[in-house]
Amino acid sequence: MTQVNAFVQEMNQAGADWQLAVYDGAMHGFTHETGPAVPGVAYHAVADARPATAMQNFFSELFG
């Protein structure tokens, strides 16, 4: 969370238009059903579906 908070502060200081999505229970590589079997990497079906919707909303905002 220290790095996340530093990112938030940096984006705010830069005046950037930004978003950060944190998906509860999701680890790194959460969209890869057949990802590597290493600590901290795991598929998460619910979190896998959410970014697609967020991306569609982002594109609608940009391109109408």
C-alpha cells in the first residue's frame, strides 16, 4: 500500500486524470486462467470480468 499511496500522491500532484482499480481477493495475473503456479499469482474469475467493463466505459467516455 505504500507504493499505491505514493502513486496516488504523484498522480494528484501532476494534475493527472487517472483511475485506480483494486479488486478484492485478486492477485497479480488474475486474468490468466492458466498462469504460472507461483506465489502471488492466481486467476480470479470475478476480478477477470470487471476490467473489461471498466475498459468499455473508459472507451465510451473517450470516443462517445
